[in-house]
Amino acid sequence: MAKVNSKAVIVILFITVLLGLLYVCQYYRISLSFEETWKTEKEGSQTIRISHSSTDVHLESPPGLKYSQPSIVHGRTDVVTVTPWLAPVVWEGTFNELLLDSIYKKKNITVAATVFAVGKYIMFLKDFLETADKHFFAGFRVDFYVFTDRLNEVPKVNMAAGRTLTVRSVPSSNRWQEISARRMELIQKLIEETFQNHVDYIFCLDVDSKFHGRWGTESLGGLVAVIHPGYYRDNRSRFPYERRPASRAYVAPGEGDFYYCGGAFGGLVQEVHQLAKTCRNNFEDDAKEGIEAAWQEESHLNRYMWINKPSKVLSPEYLWQDFKQRNPEVLLIRFSGVIKNYANIRPN
Ligand SMILES: *[C@@H]1O[C@H](CO)[C@@H](O)[C@H](O)[C@H]1NC(C)=O
Ligand SMILES: *[C@@H]1O[C@H](CO)[C@@H](O)[C@H](O)[C@H]1NC(C)=O
């Protein structure tokens, strides 16, 4: 009996050890794969996507809010207010500010804005920030991120409550094309490193511009593009897309929707992250083959927006140019590029 018992004990021990080993291996594998997932999530956009996917849907208005009656038979007739893929085109007279603001107040959103003030472009920063404080998402939480190589020339600007300014240092460059090209990389990294859970929307704006009118919740969407003021009445064959098939920014003749601005774009954080990452990679792959797209990041952005249709399109009210006379369909200029002498401000 004793012999049988000790044999049984050995067998049981053996099985226990075997199970234990299996368990440890399994656990190890699980923890390894968990770590891998975590790593890719941290490097990619996974984490961001999960935490903000619901921000852009479910529009809940506060009960009892009084506003003017909407109509589907009366409205703007001088402009097109929807794209062929049914994204709204935002023009003055197509939205109700009070209603939209009430909806987004309930969501308690945070908007980030990036602006690059490299080299002499720092001279535009004060006006940009002061007018942004007044017109850009007034009454909402806005975090401004200024990228500059002239840290001690950043102006002191008093901002309204709930609005912050963060300054990030970037290296100087001898070519404005390079400064423009690196923007996408810096936007990508900013989102990955600092936005993880507290920013819902981001807009990337040109510093050499000023706000003149409201730019607010009507501009919010998944992926948001602004129509360039210089080409919106033209045939697309005249758009300054990159036309060399060797470039990753290539758009063939007879293709493309609109010509969008490189000077203003935005949307949900995860959407803009995807855009910045793609444009950066395409730009860098082009550079390895000695190609620089006609309008650098603007060319890559136009290619991206042609493939990945914006879910909201902002009319040229959202980026006009001071030197251009206002066209009659532009009832209100909200944001506009200032007149400047390129020879004086660009390093090359
Ligand atoms: C709104 O968001 C801010 C910042 O994320 C947070 O501190 C605050 O508690 C939120 N308020 C509500 C009512 O959820
Ligand atoms: C744009 O130009 C092309 C080529 O000249 C022409 O075939 C096309 O019909 C034009 N499109 C519009 C909308 O006028």
C-alpha cells in the first residue's frame, strides 16, 4: 500500500509541476502579448481612438432651448452647402451658433490649436493669439500649442479663463520648406505624447493670420478641411496639386474634389493623428527619392483629403487672404492671412 501511495504521490506531484509549468508559460505568453498590445497602442492611435470615439456623435440639446425655426426650403441659394459625399460645407447662414454651442457645452469638450512661429514668423504670434482668444471657440476650453525657435520672443498674452498656452521649442531651419515639412511630424508627436485623454479636437493653423469673426463649434467634425480661397471658383485642372506621378502627393488631371488649405485643418484628435502620420511618412518617403511636392505639406494634405474625404468642409470664410477682395458669397471673413513681404520673413 505504502509503495502504491508513494508512486501515486510522485505521479500527482509530476502532474502538478507540469500543470504549474504550463500555467506559468501561458501566463508569460499572455503578459507578453498584453505588453505588445499596450506598446502598439501607445505608439499608434489605438488608445486615443478608444477614449474619444463618441465625441462626434450623439448631439444632445438642452431641453427648453429657444431658437429660430429651421427650414429645408429656405436658406442660402448662392452657394453649395453639401459635398457629393454629403459632408456639410459651412457658410455663414447655414448654422445656429446658440444651438451648436449649447450642444457642445454639454459635452464639455477641449479643443487644442497648434501654431508654428519659427524664425521671423514670431512677429505674427501676438496678433494671432490675441484675436484667437476673442474669436476662436470663445467660451470653450482651448489649449494653444506654440512651436518656436525663439522662446524668449513669445509675447505675453492675457487669455480668458480656461484657455492655456504651451510653448514648445523647435530647431531653426534655413529653408521654409523644411519648417513646413516638419509640422506634420511635430503634430503627430504632440498628439502621441501629450493628448492621450484630455483633448477632443485639434486645429492646426497658420500663424501669419488673424481672426476677424467667429470660428467655433460649427467647425467641429471628424476630419475637417478648409477650402483654399484662391481656387474655389476654378476648374480642378487649374488646382496646384502635385502633378508628378512619382510623388506620393500625386493627383492626376481630372481627379480631386477641392483645393484645400495647408494653413488650416483639424478634427477629432485620432483623425488628425492619422492624417499627420500619413502625410509625414509620404513626405519622408518622397524625400528619400529626392522629390519635394509642389506645395510640401499642402500637397500631401490635398492628396490625403482626396482619398480620406473630410466629414466637414469649411468655406473660404475660414481662411481668406487680406490681399484678396471679398467675394459676394463670402458674407463674413472669420480668419485671414495677413499681407506680408516674403522676402523679409522667409529664411530663403
Ligand atoms: C470638464 O472637463 C474638465 C477637463 O477635462 C474637467 O476638469 C471637468 O471636471 C469636466 N467637467 C465636467 C462637469 O465633467
Ligand atoms: C474642367 O476642365 C476640363 C478639361 O478642360 C473639362 O473637361 C471639364 O468639363 C471642366 N469642368 C468643369 C466643371 O467645367
